[in-house]
Amino acid sequence: MGSPDKLIKVLIFAYTDRRFSTLSKVQPNPISLPVNPKEFSQKHRLTSNKTAISSYVVSNPKELKLDFILDGTNTIAGYTYNSDNHAVKEQLAVFMHTVYFKKASEKYPRFLKIKWGDSLAFSGILSDLNLNYTLFEPNGDPLRIEVSATFSSIPSTMKNAEVLHTDWNWEHLVLNDKTKEGLEDILDWIAYRAVFFKEWEMSNKIKPSYFALFHGPPGTGKTLTATLLGKKTNQSVYRVNLSRIISKYIGETEKNLIDVLRFAEKSNSILFFDEADALFGKRTEVGDAHDSYANQEVSYLLHVMENFNGILIFAVKDNIQDPIISQRFQVKVPFLLPNASERYELWQNAIPVNKKLQPKIDLKMLSEKYELSATEIMNVVRFASLKTIKEKEEMISNVLIVKGIRREYEKRN
């Protein structure tokens, strides 16, 4: 226990993993709040014990709210930045870069530990942040900001989802015009939804969710495109494991889904439901009571999702023709097998930049002759490159490229 006469500041540690084992490489880390909160509150939630329905257990705090100020008046005793004379906007930048922003190389939003002496210890993520500017310099720079930050615990149900990450960039995508048009609609929603709801006052008329359907055969870039959408807009993308979400027990599916939606909403993440054929394939022509129930369950789950304040992307092999389901999507984005010119671009992007091909390899000829998907082209390059490394050769040979192509065709049979 600390001495009652010693001033102890609130510390916030930023980690890059949910196990809180790797500190993020931001400076400083941890940060201390320049002035301790005037108050903090914790929210607990009672949950039923699965082994004894009649009893209830109290879990760790689900939510923490901190209210404090950032000040530039030099009038507060003990204020951290008084001696260094840091401007308020600089103080805010330190706070935001630690708890809010994440680097492009980091897969997850920041995982945070908040400690204040012996009275407060909380682990979670930033879920809500309000900044109230109250005092200003003559030039308009802020002199005081009232900060209200809410942190949420990390639900164990996120084991039903995994974050997607890629080292590729948006410029690496090779897509046809129809696909680009659909993606532009999604980007418009991300960029202008705040104006749409607040300034145009549409929140009482339009649901907050945005449903996108990615449809096309395997290997056409649905997962990569979803990942890059998140990277381009600085949002994490979580691929949801539908087989774990959908339960045979009534009520369990809804609970699993709501837990995932809550986490994604609080962390400003995009949800990507891969192989969603498993969900929409449950809708059939009504032949008996079981078919009717399956249809009602799918419709109900989509209704639950409509209240999610964010983007949900569903990936399927075939376009959904059911009009009842189709009308729920704001956009349908087709992913087609690439044509010859698109395949040529994919070949060029796939070849290692620091390695040369044997002179007799003609990528244009390969593009015109072999109708491969983007994934199959990457598989060929991976195979040929590894064999080149193994054989200690300086160049990728035509023999290995052709052998890799043959292997991809054999997989289809």
C-alpha cells in the first residue's frame, strides 16, 4: 500500500496483444495522466452461473470511465506538464498516440492497462472518447480540454473471431470496374456516414449498420479486399467464425453474435463473415416446420445485426437471389476470375521484387494461356520461389513456374 502523503498518478500501459505481454513501441509507455481524475467509475455485470441457473456471479469490471483534464494555464499544483510548458495540443497528441491511434504494422487496436495505486487496476480497450474544449489561446489553440474516456473489457467470446492482417496495400488490388464501384460505395459510407447521421439527421430513419455482400468463386480476393478496406480506413477487420457463432441451442446463437457485435462496435472494427453460405444456405423453400424455423432464424439474426453501428461484410461463393435477403444488403460486390490483362498485373505484383525471372519466361503469355485466380497465381509463385531458394539458384526458372501451374490445375480435379 502506498504512503497516503505520496502523490500517485494514474498510469496507462499500451500493449499490442490481448495477453498484455508486448508493450507497444510508443513513447512514452506508460503514460501518466498529468492530473488525476476528479472521478472514475466502474461498471460490473451480474451473469448467471452456467452450472446453477438460480445463482449469479460477479465478474471483473466490464467498463471503466475516467474523467480528467488537459491544461495549459500553469495554474494547477502538481500538474505534470507545468515545468515543461507543453501546449495542450501536444499533451493530447501523446495521449491519443498511446491509447487511440495504432500503427499500420500493428494488427490490433491498443490493449490497455490502467493502474492507480492500489485502488484501480483495469485491462481493456478504449471504447469511447469525448473531448470538450473549454479554454482557448487568443489564436484559437486550446488551453484546457475536459477528457471523458471509457474503456471496455475484452470479451472472451472474441475467440470466435480473428483479426486479419496483410503487408499488401490498397494499390496492390487488381479488380474489375464493377468491383471497384461497389468498394467505392463502402468507402463513401465510411467517409460520410457521420455527416449523414448528424448533420442530415437521418439516425431516426436509417439503421446504423451497413451490409455488404462479397460474392464470387474462391481465390478472387474477397478476404484480401476486406482486410485492405480496414487498412485503408484505419479499422481492424475481424473474420468471424460462423461455425462457432451458430449454435443448435436456442438463444446461444443470439448471445454469441451480440457479444461479437458489441466488441466490434466498441473497437470500431469491421466484421467479415467468411464463407457465409453456411448462414444464408439455411434459408430454403418451406416444406415443413423445420424449414420455416430455419428461415425465421436467419431473418432474426440479420435483424439483430442491423442494429450494429458499423460495417458487416458477408462473403459467399454465389450471389444471393432470395429477394427477402438481397434487400438487406446496401451493396453487392462481385468478385470475378481475372481476365488476361488482370492476370498479367497479378503476375507482376506476385513476383519477388528483388529476384529476376529467367529471360525466357513470358508473363504475358502465361496470363493469356492459363486462366488462374489471384490465389492460384500466388501459390505458383510461392512454390517456384521456395524451390529456387532450395536449389540455391539466382533466378526463378520457367520449368518451376510451369510445374507450379500444373499443380494448381491438378488441385481442381
